[in-house]
Amino acid sequence: MERRSFLKASAALGCAATVTGCKTSSDDANVNPPEPPVTDEVQSWSACLVNCGSNCPVKVFSRDGVITRVEADNETTDEYGYNHQIRACARGRSLKQRTYAPDRLKTPMKRIGKRGEGKFVPISWDEAASTVASELARITNEFGNRSILKLYGSGAYYGFASSSCFNRLLNLNGGFLNIYGNYSWAQQTEAAAATWAGGSTNGSSMVCVEDSDLFLGIGYNPSEMRQSGSGEGYDFLQAIQKNPSIELIMVDPRYTDSMAGKEDSWHAIRPGTDAVFAEAIAYEMISSGWVAQNSKSFLDQYCVGYDRESLEKTKAEFEASADEAKLEYAKHIDVEENYHDYILGVGKFSEPKTAQWAATICGISESNIKSIAQKIMNARAPYIITGAGVNRHANGEQAMRACYMLPFLTGKVGQAGVNNGAIPVQGGMRKSAMSGLSNPVKESISFFTFSDAIERGHEMTARKDGLRGMEDLDTPLGHDVKAIFAINSNSLINQHSDSNGTHKILEDDTKCELIVVADCWMTPSARYADILLPDTSWLESNDLIDNSYATGLMGYLVAMKAAVDPMWECKSMYDMCGEIAKKMGVYGEYSEGKDEAAWLDQLYDGTLGQSTSADAIPPMPSTYQEAQEIGVFRSFNGTKRIALDSFINGGTPLGTPSGKVEIYSLSFAQKAAEWEFDADVKGDYITALPKYQQTWEGFDDDETTEEYPLQLMGFHTKGRTHSSYHNVPWLREAVEDAVWMNPQDAYARGLAQGDKVHVWSKRGTIELPVRITPRILPGVAGLGQGAWYQPDPSGRVGPSGHVVDIGGCINTLTRYQPSPVAKGNPQHTNRVQIAKA
């Protein structure tokens, strides 16, 4: 009911109550409320497609081509299982405001000022398509296809009209430079691959917590990032509610909403020191004799590298092999470099990783470390999980591997209720997707090194920069990046490290000569475009989407139906790429003779043939148009999937060089010997064992602690998914953009609640309010990531010597320094100072 109708009904009921309240007859009080007025609203189904992992469906109501309101799914009785509601969070419920945001891009535009100034003039689609096509041809002819990059982006998880349309377009032009990795999981992906040759999101499903007696979450916070009514966060709540006797231990620098009274204990840890904590737990388990008595046989059978004997056996097997790869790995095995000796500080190692040693670094007391270790040893089925925040540090690969060791030391991985340390495996329904076609270019760079590739791509190699697809370690890429396509991506400036430094690279249009941005809003990255292409929003789109990648037990498909026609001159990515393809003379190959409707029919038909779709509730009809009228199709899978089950219980070898869990990583040992590192960068090295690394701007970096005494960590907020939704005022009111400080640190600086402060590092200064709270560890500041980069238009300079960023973007402060293995982002490793503005 609309507000005015509700007020009319309320007024009518109020008058009735006033009149009848004076009478004695009870019959006079039986007043029926008036029926709500019949409206001409039309309802359709759409979805929120940001990168939180859920793709929640939403009901969209419109009248006369105007969206009137948005509701979340309320179609079922909401019983956990097939009937539970897929409730969108505040972000999805604010889609009307986002769709009609004042900064919507309405027409194609071209830049007329300097890059980054945000000065544009409108142009026609014909001119936009012609310009992109001609510039693409020029750059390809002058510099080659490896000089063209499609930037990493996850701002819209479309099904059909996705960035795959640009893949098709660029591949029909001869291909483009590939990227690997992502800002979320780059380092943990490499850590998991080195340890068990699997993904970092293939842990035991969250429903397995029902069988556990201890839950240890290290940097694990699903309730803020994955907060929808159907997702990993919801499954986490359901699991612990169904198992009220489980002990819940959370380790995090910040008291998160994933705790909020649900935890038995919170242990505030200093950012970047998770490996120290894990090593001290391991010391207690090994030095007490517990491992020798309870899990040594497991480690001998399923793991490599726990002790010297394990490495000697593996080295001998590899040296006796005819396999050249194994012979090469054998050269790099150092039997003295084993985990047992490293933790106990014996053999070649001199420092035992005791709880006393760890407490001075990680900030968790010696007694608490010992207590947690004892609880793990006493647990029948410990579920240990390490969140993705741990991997976004300068020492992220090794921090993740160090935490992964704890479940294996218990010897219980593969049993009911036990995890391998990874993020839980997810289920769900899947749909057919349009192919991006094959890319003739085989070389790839890390997603994070695109700014390096603009300046020195010609000299980047596998040995120094982690290039993949090259002939050998020393063959250079040979091309600088000269063209960038940023598609639904704010990673060009906002989500990338060192926004000020990146600005200097991008504003020089003699380096990267063409930047094309396709988006719905004038994001900070859009301001750096040469050509701006206005995309349709989700509420203007017909599409077929799945549940994405983090919806736990609930799978679903949504047949999206446009609530309104594309507004202004916006076009879907399929249509905008079609316009460019026509100018390139490849439209026939691009479209394969199909328009949007024909493609959606084909993709829907392909989806019907998949096994998950066959189990849909309600049954999926025969045509896409019928499916659009129904909207949402569900599938619930309560199967308990146990991490490494096929290896531990089924005997299937892992894909690691040894075929086992590698505590001593043979692939890391080889990289450590063959790759080049910067000796001037503290912590820029690789070791075969998971070891705590002292790094630049870490807790114990004595070069920066005096000038920048606070560690600054980023975190996800409920008001944004990364940088998406930052331009919705409702959400900015609901979730305050402020830097969190412990009272001890704030009062020492003379700060009061809500004061406007400057936060600065070597790389920049931001200005925003302070939130004083005991929910964060002393010596640590916290800032919600994703706020939009906005240098002060007046040019006001802050304490760092840079123009003050009044948008409060954390990446104004972060350092560009690719991590040792993944060449990924270390954006939680920062040292800053804070003072009243």
C-alpha cells in the first residue's frame, strides 16, 4: 500500500474508533477497514547484481514507465529450505534510488578536459561507436593486441548483457591482454593452490557446523559482506542456532556484526599478524606432544613437509622418478626447512614460536593463545575458517597458509564437522551464458599490475612480475598497455591502490592512449574515460541470472523482466558492443544473427537442460517469456560437503606436485629459487614453509612506526558492496562513513566523537569524521572501503603534501606493492597518522 492510501485508511479507522468508543454496543465497534484502492501498478522481477555473492531477486513496481517502489522476495512462508525467502539487504532495497541517481550517465560522451577532471560533452552513439572502432584499429596496428586490456571489474554480475559482450568484441579484433586474479582473493587463491591444489572457497559447507563442537573464525565476517536473506551469512546464523552448544571463537581486529553477542569470545588481533597467532597455536600442539600422539600418522599419510623424514622421503621419490618436473622440484627441496623444526625453533631454526613470543606481536595474550590451542586439541570436530581479509595483506599468501595449517595439525580434516581452513563451498543453480569467444592472446598479467603495465609493460617478465603464458621466465611482454576498457569497474582509480599515484599515471594520455568506460553512473573511474558509454541499469534489463557464488545452500535463477524501458540514450552492453561491431565490420560474427530476445531464448533453452534447473521449485516453464512472469526459481541443497573428502576418504590424489597436502610447498620452493624479488622492499620474498613475514608498514616495521603509529585496516560495510551503492544517500545515512578509533587512541589526540579528522600516510590524506568505539583494537584504525575518491576541488593540501581527498577513499592511503606470489593487492597493510582536521 502506498503511503497516502495507508494514511487515508488509518484516518478512517481512527475516526471509527473515536465514534464507536463512546457507545455500549459491541456491534458498533466492528468496523471493517476500507479496501486499499486498486492501482495500475505493474510488478516485474529483477535482481541486485553487485559483487556480494548473492544476486538477490527483487520485486519492482512501476506505473506509466516510472518505477514506484522495490520490495524484496516475500513469496514463501520462509521456512529454512525450499520455502525460505531470498531477502535482499538494504542495498537491493534501495535500487529505485540508485536507478534514478542524479549522476546517472544518460548519453555517450567524450572527454574535453584533462583526464580525471570530469569534463565531457555529449556525442551520438554513431560518433561514440566510430571513435572506439577507429581508435581500437589504430592501437592494434601500432602496438599489437597485447597492448589492449579489459580491466578487472565486478560491478554488475549480468547473465547475458555482461562484460562478455566486450570479450566478444575484442576477440573479434584479434584478442587482448588477459588478466588473472582479483582484488578479493588473489593471495588466498595462490595459498590454497600451493597447499592442496584446489580453490580457496572449497572448505566444508557451512551446514557442517551443525556437527562441530568448536568454531574458530580468523578474520571471518559474513554478516556484513554476505548479509542477504539467502547466503553464506544466513547459513552461518542457521548453523550456529541449530548447534547451540558449539563454542564460537572469533579473532579479528574489529568487533564485527558477525559477533554481536553470538560469540563466546572475541580476541582482538593486530592486522597482518594472523600467521604469528597460528604459529603459536601450532607450537602448543606440537611441543606438548599432542600432535605426536594424536595426528602424526595423519600427517605422514596425507601431508608433505611436516618433519625432516617427510621431506627426505619425498625428495628420494622425486629423484628416482623419470618425470622431469619432479626432478626439477627435487632440486629445490631443503629437508632442513621442515615445519616441525621451524615451529619448535630447532635444527636450522633458533626461535621457537611460543605463545609468549606471539603475544608481543599479535596482541592476543599468552594465556588466551594457550587456551585456544587447548580448546582445539580438546575439540571432537573443530571447524576452523580463515576469512578473505587475512589474504589482503603484504604477507597475505603466507598468512593464509599459516592459518590453513591448524586444521591439518588436528589430523581430523575429512571428518564430519571439520573444515580445511578455507571459505565454505557453495552450491546453487547455474545458467547458460553467452560465450566471449576464444582469445588468440595467451599472455596474462595480474589484475593488480595494470598500472605497472601502462608504464613498463614492455619490460615485464614472468620472473619479476608474475607474467603467465610467456615462453620462459625472462621473455618480456614487449608492449605497454595503450588501451583500457573498464566495464562496470571502479578499479581504474577507486579500488586500486594509491589513488593519487594512479591518477598521475592515468592523466597522462600519452601513456595509455584510450580509456573506454561503460557504466551507469559517473563514478570516480568514469571521470578518467576518453569515451563514456551509458549502460542500462538492472531495472531496465531483461536477463537470466543465477544465484552467484556465495548463497550457501540456496540456489536460484531469476528471469529478469525490465520494469521500464531503457532511459535516456542508455544501451545494454550487448547493444552498445553491437554498434561498435558494426563500425568494425564484424557485426555478423558478433551477433550470430540474433537480437537480445533470440539470445535470451537460446540461453534459457540451454539452462533448461542443466541438472540443477530440473530440480527447480516451481518447475521451470518451456519458454523464457513464461519464466519472466514467474520470476524466481529455487533449489535447496542441504548436503553436507566435507573439505578434501575425495582425497582423505576416497583416495583421489590432489593436484599438487606430491599429490598430497603440502605443508612444504614444492611450487613455492621453486618460485623462491627462480623468481626475482626487490631486496629493498621488506617482506618481498617467498618461502616453501608458511612463515610469518615482517613486512613494510606491518605492525613491527620500525621504519614507519614512529611517523605513522596507527595500523589502518579496511573492512566491508553494509552500505556498499565494494564501491557500488556509494552514491545512494539513504545508505550513506544508514552506514556512516567514518574512521573507527579506540578511545585510548582518540582521546590521546584530543578527539571527540564525530570530529572531522585528517588520516594520512606517505601517499595521501583523507578527511572524514571519527567514530570513537571500543569495537576496535588500540593502535588500530578501521575504515569502510569503497568510498568514492574525491580530491578537494579547491586544491587544499593535507599533512601528506597531497590534495585532501574529501571523499574518504581508503585507497588514497594504500600502497601499490604487488605481493610476492600472487602479485596481488596488500590493501590492509597501512600505517597512518590521525589528527583533528
